[in-house]
Amino acid sequence: MPSAAPSLAPSSGSSATRHSYAIVGTGFAGLGMAIELKKKGREDFIILERAEDVGGTWRDNHYPGAACDVPSHLYSFSFEPNCDWSRVYPTQPELKRYLREVAEKWDLLPHIRFGHQLNAAHYCEHSQRWQLETTGGNYNVGMLISGNGGLAEPRLPDIPGVERFAGKCFHSANWDHSYDLRGKRVAVIGTGASAIQFVPEIADQPAQLDVYQRTPNWIIPRKDRPYSELEKAAFRYLPGVRLALRSKIYCHNETRILGMVLHPSLMKLYERMALQHIRSQVKSPALRERVTPSYPVGCKRVLISNDWYPALQRPNVSLLSDGIQEIREHSIVDANGTEREVDCIIFGTGFYA
């Protein structure tokens, strides 16, 4: 995060380009802020983007099966509806394309400084301006706006020996599509929102897939389906239909707050739904026990998936929940001392949020 200092950094001076505003990031937050400035006629702003394209988390997270768990007609700008969403839940390529189209429509690209990583930000009380140091140059701005989001910095687990692993390893947010998983012994560490999407997508490829779980999640069915051409036409030519759908999705999602904040007993509905989901999809009593959380619904993010439990029951997949003691050059040792050889480790361990 930017640091406050009583005076400008020594590098400040005439070499720093001056602007009224600087926005960090080109995801939904950054682009939305830039559009609001444009709406108010304020054009003297820049957007700092360390990558070479817009999109934020939907540019960076391109692992197999990446998608949003908020329905598409809500997970979009209210002033920029998309009538051509292919599905109830938007996929990563669609969301990235949507954000690019929005940036182009609002003529934001000339304001974006691609390849500009923000390294330091110093605030001067006297001038009431920020001095920014980036990999692409220095800037002097009146207001600094953070739009870099909470899912930007991949987090690796603090496991003894992880740095000694000699095989292939990568985080889900840095997916290596060039690496062939077929026939390999693969270990996935983490069973959160990303893992429950990519594990089912890759489960048929490795000779052995070990999934290391620390805590099970409450998972409810994903009511996803493609939109028909007739529905898309209705969204396009009958705006009231699209607005009604958006309002319905919004109200449905907001009702969860009543259970999480006011009346926890209301979350029992989701618990019953999740338990029925387990009963209908998991045959083994032992596996049912391991995937059933011991904490109330709402203490952690509720996930949605139709193919997570079936993936765990494939003959080449093992769910391991005893914890990890250490990682060696070519293996992982669990808390019981059992050693399992592995060629590739995929970290689905989230972000420094």
C-alpha cells in the first residue's frame, strides 16, 4: 500500500509528469473509477497497470475452468449491460473480453500506462500531492486511487521444504498452459474457490492426482446453463426483462446477509442444500465425512460446483486431509509421515487479500 511521508521523495521534481488523478489497476474497480471521472468531465487522469492488458483478476486468472460465481447479469456494470452473455455464470474469457470492450468504448486506453508497476508512493503535506515512482517513470498527482483489488498477489503456503521441490510447480493464478499434465503425478494444495474449478477440468489427465485439503468448504449446486438465442434477444430488445433478471439476482444474493448478520438460523437452508448435495453426489461414507465442514455455513465463503465431488471420486484422484509435514525434492510428506512422490505441484492457495 502507498506510504505517507512528510515530504516529497528526493526523486520528485520537474521530471515527474503531473496529473490530477492516478488510478492503480484496470479491473472492475479501476475502470469503473475512470469512467466516473469521465462522466464528470475530468479527463486529467492516468491509470497505472503493471501488465500489458486490462482485466485485473480476469486477465491474470486463466486456469482451466476459470469462471465467476456471481451470475453474469449482475457481475457487470449497471450502465454497461451485456446482452450476449453465453451462460448464467460468466467465464474468464468472456469477462476479460467484456472489460476490454468497456475500456475501448469509454476511450480509456489513452489514459492507461501499461507496464507501469507502482513501486512507491510518497505524500507531501505541504503541496498535498502524491509523488509516484513506477517502473515506467515518475508521476506527481493530486489524488491517488487504489483499484488493485484483493486478488492480485498469489499466496504460496508456508510449508517446510517448498523451495527445495525439484519438479514443476506453479500457482493457479500463474497457470503454465505449456506444461503437459497427462500421465504425471500431480499434487494440488488447496481446495478453495479456484481449486474446485480447475481440479474437475484436469482430473482426467494425470496418472495420479493428489488433492490436499486443509478445511472442507460448504458447497451448493451451481445452477448454470447456456442462455438461448431467444433469451439473448429478449435481453437486447426488451430492457425490462434484463433489468428484472438483474434485480432478481441481486435480491436473492442480498438475502444471505440476513442469515450471516441478523439471523444465523436462516443459513440452515443453505446447510440443508449443501448436505443434500453431498448425499446425492458422494457415495463413500468416509469421503462424505471428510468433505463435510464442522463449522456453520457463512463462516467461510460458500462455494458453488456441480463437478467437484464427482472429480474427487475418480479412480486416479485422492483427497488427502491429514495435513502436510514437508515437501521434499520429489515428494510430499503428510502429517502422518506418509510420503507420496509427485512430478508437479499446483498451488490453489489463494491470495494475499
